[in-house]
Amino acid sequence: MDDGTSGVGPDRGGLVFHALASRPRRDILRLLVEGTNASSCCGVHDACSCDFAEKLGLSPATVSHHMKVLAESGMVSSVKRGL
């Protein structure tokens, strides 16, 4: 039972565990914490999905899917730019 003091309700907790169950999503989080160290097309303080795709050997569509799951869990926020 959620008494409202934890900040993580039962639904969000399940989303967080679901997000962390995937190795690529954990790798994306690790890269975010470490910094991508890439010449990002998005700017100095932003991370770009193309950086994750390149570093992790994933397609841009796969990175987009993983970012959506991470955003739904509340672990990251994202802004879509470009095409």
C-alpha cells in the first residue's frame, strides 16, 4: 500500500523495475550519467539518441523505444527535435 510518503506509487514502481530490467536501457542510463562525450548534434548540454545508437550498436528506432520506456518510468525526460 502506498501511503504517499515514498514518492513512488505502486504503478510507477512497476514502471521503474520494468525499465531497469532491460540491459540497453541500463546502458543508456549509464551513458547519461557518465556523459556521452560525443560531438552531439544537439548541443553541448544535451544528449542525442544518435549518440546512444552509435555507442550501443542499436538502431535509432530501438533507442527511441527504450527512451520512451525510460521517460514513462519518470527516470529521464526527453524532447524530440528534428525530423
